[in-house]
Amino acid sequence: MERKMYVDKYYMTEVDSFEDSIYCHHAMMGESFISEHTHEKGQFLYTEGGIVFLRTDEKSYFLPARHYIWIPGGVRHSIHPSSPEVVMRNLYFPKFETDTPFFDKVNIYPVNDFLIEFIMFTNRWTGNIFPVEEPKFSIAKAFKLVLPEISQTELPLALPYPKHDKLKEIVRYLEHRIDENISFKKLASAFDVSERTLARLFQRELNMSFIQYYTILRMLTALKLLLDDKLSVNEVAMKVGYSSLPTFSNTFNKIIGVRPSEYIKNKNLLF
């Protein structure tokens, strides 16, 4: 019987114990969330067996199957998995002279077969890896060095938090009527504001247009629904307001990087 390793919520105090070490931690969550925290080292996070929401002070990120998230050191965040059964694969890296601006921002990237093999290779590592431990340290360092080269496409799998009271109401309105395909004109009318004012509100407060925000919201909702095996791709499309399956599939592919059918197939392979 396979032994299940659960997250020790105190392991995070060990991440920064040694400034120059690379810290590795693979474990099942075993709990509903990891509370808000920060660490000096940058974090590579890949998950299996479910989806993960990661929240920072500014945004809510959605980490689906076959993607990883990079979290720079010093960024306060909390982790919320879809299930305690989710397995987290974490590598925490100190700064190197070779670091590029790639490592300065939170972002989500798709994972190719090469990186999956590399991730699974790290499964044999636990705890601190020190510079004197060769060739282990060089291999672990190479893992970080290769990330910018194979992560050319950052995915907008995040939505900023609205701070404006009116916009908070508008976002809740959209979330509760995700299946209605609400037009910009209808939204402005529902909240008794001009389309010009509403457009400015989205751009000023969220740094994106209404259509950008609404499209990402619908695709992130679709990702959640696709994890339910009882729903077909067509049913999911309808639940997020798309009457045309090809349009939904094309939009999903543009935002997520794969078509819905491919996402389901990849999910079944990894979960």
C-alpha cells in the first residue's frame, strides 16, 4: 500500500533556515488550506489530483492541471486546494546571479512533458539541498535555470480583486449569472451607469477591459466545471454562457492554451 505523506504545516518555517539552500517538499495537502504566509525564497509550485487557488494581496490565481505557478520571494499568499487529496510539489530557490526578470513576478505557465519528467525526478528530494551536495545541487539549480527557457507563454489565469464598491457588486452580479452571456450594454443598464463610465471603471480599477475580465471569468469557471466528470464539454459551454461549442472551444484554447477536450484528457492522465 502506498504511503501517503501529508503536508506538515510547520515545514514552511524550514524553507528559509539556510539562505543558500534549495528546499524541496512533496506532500499531500491533508487540509483545506495553507494560511497566508511569505518566505524569502522563490517558490515553484506544481499540483496533482485537483486544482488550487492561490491568493495574494492583489489577485486570485487559478492553478489547473498541467500548469505550474512561480511565486517570487517576499510575496504574501495563501493556498486553497479543491481537496485535501491534492499533492503539492514545491521547490524553493534562493536568488542566483543568473536570475532574470522572469523570476520577479507571479505567473502561471503550462507544463510540457520534459518539465513533468524533471518534476517527477525531484520526487526523490526532501528538505534542504546544499551547494556542497553535488551533483544534486547542480541538478536542482538547473531546474530553476531552465524555467524561463521552456515557459514562454504566461497564462492569464488570474483575476484582480475589485476594491471599488460598485465594481464589487458588478463582479458578484456577473459571477451569479455566468450562464447568461451578459452584454456590456445590459450590464451598464442593470447598474444605471453609462457604458463609457463602466468601461473606465473596469480599466481604472482592474487594468483590463470588461470583455477581458468577463472572458477570463468564464474560462476559469469552465475549468472548475470540467473537473466534474459528469459534465460534457458542451454542457460546460452552456453553463458559462456559450451557445456555440466551437466558439467556446476556441476561446478556451486561446486563454488556457489547450482545447477543453485536451484538458479533460490530460486531467485524467494526471489525476
